[in-house]
Amino acid sequence: MPRTQHSSTHPASPTTEDDLVARLRLLRSRRVGISTYRRLMADHGNPFEALRALPEIARAAGLEEYETCPEALVAAEMRAGRAARARLIAEDDPDYPAALKQIADAPPLIWAVGDVRVLAQPAIALVGARNASSLGTRMARGLAKELGEAGFTVISGLARGVDAAAHLAALDTGTAAVMAGGVDVIYPAENAGLAADIARRGLLISEQPMGMAPQSRHFPRRNRIISGLAQVVVVVEAAARSGSLITARDALDQGREVLAVPGHPFDARAAGCNMLIRDGAVLVRNAEDVIAALPRAAALIEPAQPGAVPPPPERSLRETAALHQQILDRLGPSPLAEDQLIRDLKTSPGQIGPVLVELEMEGRIQRQAGGLLSLRP
């Protein structure tokens, strides 16, 4: 049955506006990525203390005259959010999507426009080619409609082609679009009407600042959120090298099940789906195939592990320098998983976490999606 639509009003969050502003300032500060943000919050207990400590941490990392994100810049972003009827949701807010919390690099803050309750029901991601064939868009519409009627929210990325077809078919039952830029910047422009419909009847979300125009580097980051929100990811049409395959890889890294719709071997738009099926993805003929895969998918997803990160141990300058060098010697231009680095160095997350923050602040290493580390070029 179609889901009854609700207004976009929300209960008051236990997080105060001052707290949200401080968190946003911390996250928007120079060289503070998601892992650094979480380490600072764990070490200092709240965003106010973390902001106070950040300049000294930066100086210790060799960044003189470091300044945190200006209050005026964040105040302007908050005003833009209010103007767009967007809500800033922190990761400890009850309305933060539970599934998204389970991924290693979940965004600490997201902007949302619409009804967050669409993410309270189980979700399935449908992604695929922008230049989808008529059969591809018809398949996306059919899957989205039937999955929506079965009680699932349809997640996609608001792109033309498969994404747009999936969103349109799920408007009456629940759909969420993950944006590569700010939630107030619609891309592509041709989907402005669809985005307005989703904002009224579903949900638009983004981790990017308000007003941020999407850039090419934002789309792979966006894709990890699409897969992170869903129990399974269904690829409807995809070329051998496409953003949809990035989403599929993210899903596998996150412990999600990947499903794919097969296509004709001569159709380049189906090459990626056929490769996924060859490599073990579940073949999809209809919505029943997707629903049948859900019990297996649920077994793959580990529940989030609550608990504070333990405080970092005391180290001498010599020990710190030695650990810095050991990390840099292990890393290179090719990404390495943080847990593999920990195993290689025979250390613990509590010992290595603060050092990685220091190296990231120094600009010597960079973090990538999926908990990967590499030397900064």
C-alpha cells in the first residue's frame, strides 16, 4: 500500500543550535576530515573544546597561524539552510539514518530537506546509467514502483536516466535523493521539478555545504552515502567504467549486497552489470529477486558498535617521530586500509589514531572513502 505522506515538520532535536554551529565549524575547518573530526570529538568530549584545542594541535603539526573555520562563514551556511527549509542533522540525533551510522566514514552532519521519516523504513538503492536505454528506464520504474509498494524507500542520486526514473516511480511510496552538491543546488538543472517533488514528498540529503556546486570529486563521495543508506544496491544499467560501479564497490566495502540487472552482451550500457553478475552479484529479473536477497543482506551488515574512543596514550617525542616515520614508510600513492596499517605496525587503533590525525593536519597523508589512507601527492 502507498505510504501516507506527512508534513516536513520535525520534533525538536536534543542538540542545541550552538552545538550544531560548533560542530559545523569544526567539520568545515581546514584539514579536518571525517576521521579527524571524530578523533577530536572523542579526545575533547564536545565541539567547543575541540575547536579551542585545534589551533594548538595544528601548530604542533607544523601549521603556524592556523585558524578554525570563521563563525561568520558557518552563520551564513545556517542562514542558507533556513532559507532552503533544510535541517542540519548530527550523527547522534535520533533522526540520523540508522543504516548510515554503520559505515566507517559516515558524514558527521547532513543537510536534509523534506521528511526524514522516509529513512525510517527499510531502503533499497537503485542506480544506473545516465544515458539509460528505454528498457533500462522501464526496468528502473518497475522495480522502484513494486519495491515502494512493498514498503521500501528507494534511494538514488537524482541523476538523469535510471536515477530519475526510480525517483519518479517511488514518489508516492517514499524516495530519498543523495546530492553531490549542496541540497539547495540542483544538478542536473533539468531535474529541478523532480527535486521539488522529492522535497515535498520525500527527502533530499547532502553532506556538502549549502550553496556548494557539485564537482567531479564529489560524486564518488556521494555514492558511499547512497549505498550506506540502503540494505542492498541494485545496478540497473552501467557501463564497464561508471559511477554506478563505484557505488557497487562502496556497497561491498560496507557489507551491503550488490544486485544487478543483466543486459545484452553487445550493449555497452549493460557491460558493468554483466561484469558484476559474473563476479558474484545476484541477478535481478524483478522486485521479488531483490526482496529475496534481503535476508542474506541483513546477515552481512554488522550492527554499529557504540562506545567512546579510548584516550590516546602518552608518547615521548622520540616515540611519536618514530611512529610517524613507520606510518609514512608503509604508505604510498596507492590506498591502504587503515586496519591493514594497524596490523602491519602491530599496534592498536588507540595508539595510531591520534598520529594519523597529526599527519593529516600536516598534509602528509590523505583519507579516502572506505577507510583508506595514502600519501598526499
